[in-house]
Amino acid sequence: MTFSVRLPNIPELPEAADANDTEGCIQCQMGSKLVLFITGHCHWMCDYCPLSENRREIDFMYANERKVEIDDWDSVIEEARAMKATGAGITGGDPVMVRERVLEACRVLKSEFGTDFHLHMYTSIPFRTEWASEFAEAGLDEIRFHFLDLDESKYRETMQACLDAGMLTGVELPCEPDKEEQLLQLLEKMREMPVQFLNLNELEITVGNHDNMEVRGFNLSSEITAGASGSAEVATKMRDRVMAATIGVPDPFDGVTREPYGYHLKFCTATYKDSGQLRRRFLRRGEHTISPYEILTEDGTLVFGAIDCKNEDSEDWIQEIHEETGLPRRFMFFDEGNQRIEIPLSMAEELVDVIEAPIALVEVHPTHERLEMTVVYLNVDE
């Protein structure tokens, strides 16, 4: 029996870090940022929201893929240590909906990992200006605003307060293919705003927003990405316009030479988020949590052999394998939940003709839950 699910694997990723990228972006590209989903609550009901039903409007926290109880900072810290995180991105929902929790998270993480542990947060709420200094004092280093309906006017005062408080202040938006003119106009409006960077994300079609995206006529751009067709083209046009203005050359689209915009624009594709950032984070966590009997693959998954075994037999079987093969006991682990002895794949292959119990190759994600990606039985006919 075989069951397999794969992330798209792209060996050479084009979006290398730029010298002008924010520290939050650079660390995400390294795979070293903990993703702290601090609440599913949000004021708005954006039709492109990618959240799944098990996160949308539910007040739970997730540290990476690990679900944790509200204010369970010990588990958050444990997950950060498991991946040797250099920072955390605080997201949701909308984190400002639970402002006090965000402040506590910032204080806890900075206290545990030091002032160099980089913290950034996303929000679509133009919150009270006095809150900006509270976030900064708690340790928030970078803040990214999502302009609802691409209306930047109501965010100006809040963004200025964040800049004055010492936080790197910018904007992060999904690039909607049918909003090209509004997005290009926004580039000009942001010239006079307290903006240090603009991050554009390729609009993604997910289980959470598929129906809404279908209503708007959006299709996937290809079979290996969740990106909406047309999104990358609009984002590339915007990026090239800002880049051309920065170096003083004509816009490659309309030939107009424009004054520099005064902020950095970064475009992040859906493929890069999945095959780049996510895979690098998995690789990083795998490197720091791998067991002696496991192999870390290029995809960031862990592979090992497994022998089906009941709980009451596990100790005797482990001892017998140790005595008969010389395999050290530290290279064997009994997984009570899955009722199996986990061992090196090479040893499992040697035991296929010796042990009558089902023996399998198992591949898992290196996450806290160790989601199984592949199970291939080596001595059981399908």
C-alpha cells in the first residue's frame, strides 16, 4: 500500500534575497522565522482570505503547524527552539484583535531569545496611534499593513506613529489580477506616505477561498502552483516600474521615466512561498530534530523504516533486533501512537525477509505532528 503527497520541488529558486529586503523577509527566505498564528479572529471577510475553515474565526494559536493553547508560551518557545528560529512573524486573522496577547508574545519571545530575535506583524487595522509605541516597546521590530479595498487614506496616521516609534513600517498586499489600475495608482499615492517597503504576494487560490475566486473568474496559473492567473504579471509590472524609477530608466511597460518612489518593492510568488520558504523551514527544523535512525531528504522530509508492532511486544522485539543485528538501541524507537518500531531504512530493508511482521518505508514532515507523506510496505503485497 502506498500513499504519497508532495510539495512542488524546485531546486533552483529565482527569488534570492535582495539587499533592500526587510529583515523579516530575509529571515523568512532563510526558513528561520517561526510563524506565530496568534488568532483566527478578524474584523473583515476578505473574499481572497486563504485561511481554511479550521482556522478562520477561531481563537486558537499555532506555532508553525503546531496547534497550541492560548497563552501557552512554553510550547511556542519549544517550537522556536526546535527550528532554531531567529525571529517570528505574528499573523492571523488579525493580530490586533488580540492586542494584549501580541504584546505578551513580543515580551516573552524577546525575553527568551534576546533583543536580536526579530519580530514582525501583519495587520489590516488602522489602530489608535498611541498603540504604536506600546508595540515598539514590547519588542515589535517591523509592521506590515494590509490596505482594505486598497484604500490607503485611513492608515496614514497609524503608519506615521509606527514609524515615529522606531518600527520598520510598510505595506503587504495580495496582487489581485483584476485590480491592476488601482494597484498602479496606489504606487503613486504611497509616494507621500510613511512607507519604507511594499511587499506584493501572488494571489493564491486555496481551499479556503476557492469558491470566491471562482466567482471572480480567477483560475490557477499552472498545475504546480496555487497562484491565480494574472497575479504574477501585475506584480511584475509594479516591481519593474519601481525598480526602473529607482535607477532612473524608462518604465519597461509604458516608457515613462519616473522619479524614485522612495520605498522598496518586493514580489513573492506562491511557488516560492511553498517550495522555497516552507521547504527551507522544514529543512531547518529537520536538521535540529532529526533522530539517529532518520534520513533528511532534499524536500525537508524525514525517511525511516518501520516494523508494525504491538505495545506489549515492543521491548522484546527491540532487544531481539539489538542482539541479532548489533543495531544500537538508540537507533530504534517505539511509536506508541502508530504501533510501530522505527529503525534506519537500511536495517528495515535487511529485515524484510527475516521478520514476518509488516515492514515499511515511512516519510514524514519534520513538524511537531510528524504528518505522514509516504508509506510504502516492503513485504506486503498490495
